[in-house]
Amino acid sequence: MKSIQLGTIKLAYQDQGTGPVVVLLHGYPLDSRMWEPQIEALSKSCRVIAPDLRGFGQSSQSSEDATNGVSMSQYAADVAELLAAISVTEPVILCGFSMGGYILWQFLRQFPERVKAIVPCDTRAIADSAEARQGRLKTAGEVMKSGVEPIITAMLPKLLSEATRHSRLDIVAALTAIMNGCSPAAIAASLRGMADRPDVTADLPKITQPALVLVGAEDVISSPDEMRGIAEKLPDAEFVEIPAAGHMTTLENPAAVNAALLDFIKRQS
């Protein structure tokens, strides 16, 4: 891991390989370690940059973030500032997983000229329903009192397919360790930000960059049908359903994810 000071926060990031620049944005409540199989595979032919988003992993956040929340636009601005600070001037291939996908949409809104192609992975374009929003805000308050253990218990059945949970204990252990490393303050900040994120469905037909839309065949958070709908609204998109995977496609079936990514990246180059 490397790190850089960006104003009041320190942002940690992985930066490996040379070639076309691929930026990997992790999901909630995770950090850049969720991308380890992709970093290993892609860095042989690409420059792969995978930040720990504000507050997650080895990155810090400001003292008021847990209370005020961190918007998806702010996370996107942090990533843009990181790329500028490490002298990445070329348009990048931007890959966003789950919450990272919400950040991807906002990065595109703010910095379209800095994006060559996009990979929305197991994510959504719609905003939270009123019920889901209230649930996130309630959880944000609770996590500051009770810690991350209830979050892990609630998230594991949503993140992993039933087969993975029962037969691939190494993945369960790795994912649990990543979530255990998250601070309650980072979780609260991101929950508040996700609760207030905008619906970007109307933006999708205006996105001109080529897109690869990835989803796990057994994803219960962002279903294959929902992700296929996103691909159909994007003007230049291909849709790939990853077999034998729930929401955590990058860890559950990394070989299929890596193959799809490498093929897409090669064609963009």
C-alpha cells in the first residue's frame, strides 16, 4: 500500500503494473483488498490503481464525516484528486463494485473527460426507497454504538451465495476479515452517503463511454435482471453474468471476472 495526503485526509491505495490505467473502486463495507485477484491478474498488462476509499482500510476521514455522511460525489472527488496527485493524466477505465458503482456514476457526472470506459459491477442505478433510506440511517446510528459485528452478521448472507457460505470457508474468512477492519465511523459515513445518493437512471442513455456490466448470477442485492436493465439503457454496453457467484463476484469467481475484464480492457486499448 502507498498513501498520500489529500487536504485533511490520508488516502491509501494500491498502484501496480504498467499500461492502460484501470481504477478499481471497492464496495461497502470493504476496502481495496476485495480486488486482490483482479489486481494480480490485471497488473501484468495494466497499471491498476485501487484506493481504500475515505475512512476505509488504511485511509482516514475527517472528524465530522460519521455524523454528516460522505456523499458519493465526495468519494468521487477524492479519487479524482488522488489521480491528479499521482500524475495520472490519461482517461482511465473505471470499475466500480456495489457502492463503488454509485461512486462511478458520480465520477462520470463530474469528470467525464477523465473516463475512457466503465465497468459497473454488481451495483445499481436507482436511489434508495424511502424505507431503505431510513434503514441505512438507523444502521448508521446503531453502528457507532454497537460496532461492526452486527453489520458483518447481516451482510454475509447478502454478499455471498449460499454455496459459497457453506463450502468455501476461505472466502467467508477473508471477507469477514476485511469487514472486521472497517471502522464504525467509516461505515456510518458511507451509509449516510448511500442513503442520500441520487437516482442516475435518466443519465444512463447519455453515457457515451463503452461499458462492461458485470453481475453475479446469484446476486440478491443487484439482481441480474436489474443489471441487465442498466446495460440495456447504456448506449454502448455489453452484459456478462458471472456464474457460481452472488454479490461478491470478484472473490467468488475471480477467474470469470478477470477474463471478462481483460477481454474488455484489451478491446479498449
